[in-house]
Amino acid sequence: MRYSAILVLLAALSLGGCINFTTPKPIAGEVEESFKTRWIAKRMSELQATGATADPREARAMALDEFRKKYEYTGVAKKPDPVAGSTP
């Protein structure tokens, strides 16, 4: 009787701890979004420095188009751009 009570208590504690680890965390999406932001900012500055375009909005549109072509396999490349208001 004493051993079965201990086993039941251990089983309840171990199952209760496992439930907390099953919740997914949206880390990958945050990393992709951060990468997209940094990549577009870098590419915009490169486009403006080389003289490809002087208009920041045009540079952003060009950088966004390049990002979508180069990283089309990412989930963030398929999302619409909130700044430019464009869709993929």
C-alpha cells in the first residue's frame, strides 16, 4: 500500500512536469522577422550607396523584392510588408 501511494505520487509529478514542456515557442518566426528587417536595411543602404536609387521607398521596394526571390523558402518572405503595404 505504501509503495503504490509513492508510485502514484511520482507518476503525477512526472506527468505534471511534462505538460509544461509541450507548449511551442514562436522563436523561429521572431528570428526570421529580425533577419528580414536587418537584411532589407543593409540592402537598402547598399542600393543607395551605389547610386542604384536615391529614393528610400524605391530602395526598400527593390530590397524587398530581392529578399523575396532569394529567401522564398522562409515563412517571412511570404508575408505582406507592413511598411510598403505590398503583398508577395
